[in-house]
Amino acid sequence: MKLNIGDTLRFFRTSLNLMQKEMMPSSKNPSTYSRIESDSRTIKIDELVEILDNADINIYEFISYSNLDKLQKDFRADYYAASADIENPVKKNKILDYYNKLSARKMKNVLELSNYISIKVYFHQFWPEIETITEEDKQQVFALLSNKTYFLQYDYTLLSNMIYLLPPVQREALIEKAYPIKDQDKRDPITLKYAYTAIPNLITIYLHENNLKAALKYIKIADNLIKNQDNMKAQLEVNYLKNLILFLETGDIDYANKLNNYINTLKEIGNIGQAERTIQEIKDFTYKKRHPDTPPTHIK
């Protein structure tokens, strides 16, 4: 169910058994709210905030019921559905249709470029119809982000997806521009989700490069980033990476035990796939630490 603003307001008002005058009591004209609800009058942002506050409606819950940002919500739903069922032809075709439309556009806005890159980064490894990231893609994203003075949601999405693929000088330059997050306490949860993801991705890069010093540097940044934030997933991921780095650096069994506790927690909550990937990741990094010039292809 996706509604326009007026219909969404009516849905919540009737669900809460409220009268129209209770939604906007400060209005001197009693017909103002009625016209907003019937979509015969454009609503101002401060009016919407007032109405939602009066009805005790959370802004994010309101948006989830409305058709605001509908196209992006649909894309995210299709993206996650296809990634969870990679062989499903119906789900695959939805992504391919959208991808082909984006590919045909010479000029893409930041939202379109973000979605385009997200599709290429993940799905090219499964579907031959999706191209890999090109050098042109890398330079386009770097040029766009390097000119930013204030990172928004789609900027952080691009950064999270592309940080793996950029050379060290470029990726560190972008991290310096993007962090600390400006006005972090005012950002919405989805923006923060992608903002929190970029740093662990960078840490993982340095682990692959066996550069523990740089990895620890960004662990400190990640700690400061999520400090006092209500984001358990980000906290667990950063703590896992910290213990992994310290284990690789010191070989201390205490850090190995903490890694095992993290894996057991993943198993207990039913995230078996991530637990197995984590076990393999630890094996790979441990092998790489001991044999930096040999790829860990034989590890089982």
C-alpha cells in the first residue's frame, strides 16, 4: 500500500480515530487541513512536521506508508529480492530492465548513478549481462565525490560501493572529505547505514593488503563514528574487525576467543551464511599474514 500525502494523512487520522481539527489545531482556517488531506492544497514542510507531531506519527513511519521516494523503495526491494534469489528469472529481469535503462542514459543524476554502480558491483559476478566496473566508472564517481562539500545518502552509497576499487590516494582523499559525518545527529537511518559501511569496507581493503597499521588507523575512526550511536550491527562489525586485526598483529589467543564468540553469536541468531563467510575470511587473512606473497586459494 503506497499512498500520496493526503491519503496517507487520512489513513493515519482515521486509524487513530482523530478529527481533522486535531491534526492541525494551530490553523486559523479550519478548512486548511481538509484541503491538505484532499490534496487541493500543497503542504509546507513545517505544516507536515506540525501535523505529524500532533498525531504522534514518526516521520519515517509516515514516509514508509506514502509514495514519497517510491521508485527508490521499489528499486531497493527488487535489488534485495534478486540478491537473495539470484537464479530467479523474474527477479533477475526486473534488475536487468532497470540496469539497461540506466546504461542507455548518457547523463545520470546521483541517485541513478548510485543505483547503476550498486547493480554492477554486486550482480556482475553472477550475471554476464551486467558489466564489471570500468575505469570510466571509477573516474566518474571520484570526480563527483571529490567535488562534494557535504555528503548525502547517495554519495555515501557510492563511496561504500566504490571504495574497494579506487587507488589508495583517491580512496583516502574521499574518506577525509566524507568523515566525520557532518550533522550526524540529524541524518536519517538509511544515510547512516551507508555512511557506517564505507569505513569497514576500507578496513577490509587494508586487511587484504596486509597493512595492519592502516587498518588500525581506520578502526579508531570507525570507533569514533559509531560511538554513542544506536547501531548494534555497526558496533558488532567494527568490534569484529578490531579483534581480527589485533589477532593478526599479536596472535593473542584472547582475540581468537573473541572472534569465536562473534561467530557463535552469528550462528545463534540464525545467520549461518555470514558465520561461514567469517570463518573463511579469518582463515584467508591468517594465511595471508603468514604468506603475504601467496594467494590463499588452497585453504578449506
